[in-house]
Amino acid sequence: MELLQVKELTYAVPDKQLYEKSSFTLRSGEHMGIVGKNGAGKSTLLKLLLGTILPDGGVISWNPSATLGYLDQYANMDERLTIHEFLSSAYQELYNTEKEMLKLYDKYGETGDEQLLTRAATYQENLEINGFYGVENDISKAITGLGISNGDADQQLLSLNRGDKIKVILAKLLLEKPAVLILDEPTNYLDQEHVEWLTEYMKAFENAFIIVSHDTEFLSNIATCICDIDFGEIKKYHSDYAGFLKQKAHFTEAYQSQFDAQQRKIKETEAFIQKNIAGIKTKMAQGRRKHLERMDKMKEPEKTIPANFTFKTAPQSSPNALAIDELSVGYESTLISAFNLQVKKGEKIVITGADGLGKTTLIKTLLEEIPALSGQSRFSPQVLTGYHSQEIEWEDQEWTPIETLANKYTKLTYEDVRRELAKCGINRDLASKNLYMLSGGEQSKVKLCDLTMQPSNFLILDEPTNHLDVDSRKALQTALKTFKGSILLVSNDEEFYGPIADKVFALENQRLIQE
């Protein structure tokens, strides 16, 4: 059964046509991954499907019987509820049925009316059919599986950090089991263990889903079809991710060949028209002009600038870069208990662990943005740190990338800044747009460009691959591998950090444990 029909979808943003007359369908049980380079329009497509924004042309039709579940990171939540209360609301109709059943049993006890007992039995049968008596077990599995607040279901939502709130919303969606689940980068706030749990859950998910993700391993394990946004269109591939890559490579090669052939034909025709429009072959030239005007011209493949991050290494003679002595971090309560750590010159350290356990708090403590609870840390005197935060924040989102960096690096001209941005995959058009108009991945590249422009010998990066497309992740990985200074990297992407790390520490139960 078709759950979704997209016909002739057309949508453009200022200075860019995202897709034109694109069509695809989603059928019951299909597991669809949506892929594309940063800025291709993946998150925009989800907004179109959900009706948050309207298309410029075409039709989006949902089957009236299809229920939708969307992971909205900014959903309104009654934060006075506990985690358990919020997740239980996924079964509100069943809880209401239970209340009605219990009322009937009470009335039967008072009156002895057999009709009440029959009605109550019908309600109980309905609860059993819908798995009501396994609800508590399902809720417990979701809390444990996604690593929500160490399994403490009695915490109020207002006490949770942003990452845990997103996990709670995701858990509720999984429990509701809508006909179509729509998720945008669901693995961003999960560590490797919980990504593996989500992977197994999504593989076994009986209903359909649409997922935007840059995590190729995740997509390889869960997707049964792929929608690729490229060449100004959305093309559906009826295969898993590995099959898609092979088909896409053949398609890209064939498209480029056809485009080049058409361009040669156009130039030959234009030359013939120019030469003969006023001669004895005027009618023939006019005929070719009409043919040229009616020609369905292929869209030129977008020439994306590959990112080539290069971090400037500041000199350092000291053999040590960072010393941590009995450091304990947190706010009102301890997040990471006292520990010791020495980071040598050029050493690359990775810290993994679920969101909300204190990784970002540790970084802010090392950078002296918040005080330590106890103990101390100190960088060597020659250390120059470069910091990439997890959150993308700007002094002014109305500024363009050029203005943002030119205002910081005042000795550089606009053209100097433009060249630096181009090295990091931000082309001339993107460099001149307001920051708020850029995708998350494009904004992340601007942040990384800023980092490449300042000499450092100790890079501190907090989940730098969030929002980056596959090619940009590889470019960043290469840059960090070749960087001569020290690195403290917070990441749960083992495929990314594996080739970089000298040492890996997992944050568990308030302790840093070397793997």
C-alpha cells in the first residue's frame, strides 16, 4: 500500500533550485534513507513532507490512514512530567480503556449486572490484543536502550539536558509505532552502544520510516531504499545503501556523459545558426533555432567545492601539553569524578560516551569557562588552543560567512577570507549568503574554517562531525590525522575517530575508563 505520493515536487530557496519536478513514493514497510551533500535540501524535504513549508509546485499526498511520527527537537513538552509519565502518554488510549474497564468492574461489584461484566471483558480483550500488559516492559527497554539518564524514569523532563530530551522524544515515537516514522539525524546524540541498539530496533521496525542521516554505517544497516538529492532532483533507488552507491556512480557517469554530449550539440547548432541565419540556408537555420528552443536542456551537474581542511600548527617545544590532577567536574553535583590524565605533545585523545554525562562540561572546565569542583588542570605555557563547540552559535546570524570571518581577522581582505572559505568547501555563493540561510553542515564548515585560520597546537573538538556530509567528514578526518599538535576529540563516531586516536577513553558511571 502506498503511504506517500510525491509528484512533480518543485522547490527553490534564494539563488538555488533544490529540486524540480521530482517524484517518488513510500510504501508500507519501506525503510527509506535520505542522503545528499550539505545544503542539498534534506531537512527541507522533511519540512515539505510534514507540511511545515509549502512547495513551489507539485503535490504531496499522504494516505489518510497513515499516522506520522516526527522527531522534532523543539517539540513542546510539559516539563513537569517525569520521563515515565511522558513515555506512558504514548499509550494514553490504552490507559483510558483500562480506566473504563476498572469502572465497569467496580459497578459490577456493586450491582451484579452481568452486562457490565461482559463489557468489561471486551475492554480487557482489547487491552490484551494491543499488548497493554507489556507496556511497562516496553517503556523500560526504550529507556535503557537509548541510554536516557542512566535509566532513572522518575526524573522530571525539566532536569534533562537537550540531548536527553531528544532521546525521550525519540523513545516516545518508537513506542507509538506510527505508520511512518520521520527522523532527522537520530544518531547525533547517541553513543556507539545506543546507536547499535537503535540500529537493531529500526531493522526490526515493522512500519515505514524516512530517515535523514550522514551516518553511512547506520544507513547501511537499516535502509531498504534510498532517496538521493542531487542534480536538482530527488531520485529513489530501490536498494540498500551499498547498492545505491554503485548505482549512483553509474548514473553520475552516464549523466555527465549525456550532458557533455548535449552541450557539444548545442554549441554546434548555435554555430550553424550564427553562420547561416542570413544566408541561403536561412530556413534551415531558423528550423534549428526552433529545435534548440524546444530542446529539454539537461541541468548542469553542480560543481561542489571539496573541503580541504588544513589546521595551522603553532610551534611548541615542551614535551607535555596538558596535565590533569584529581580533576572533578560538574555543576551542583559531580558529573565526572576525580581523575588524572597527561596529554603529551602531538598526542590525540578521544572521549566517548552518551550525551549528558559531562563530556562538554569537561571541555568547558579545561577551558576555564566553568570552575572545577575539585582538583586542577593546566596547559603548558606554549599551548595555543583551538576550540570547536558542539553547538553552532553566531554573534550575528544576519552576517555572511565573509563578514563573520573578516570582522574577526581584520588584517585580511574579503578576497583573502573568500579563499579560506573556498578551501573548506564554502563556494562564492554560499560565502555571500546570510548565515541563517545556510544548512547545518554548511555552517559547521564555516566554524571549521575559522579554526583553520588561527594557529594552534592543541585542538579541542566537541562532536565536530554533527551535520557534516560524508565527503566533509573524510576531509576532516584526514586533516586531524596529519595535524602535528595535540587533540582532545569528543566523538561517538568510531568510524571517524578510529584512525585518529592514540588513546580512547569512555565516560561511564562518572568515570573515565581507557579502552
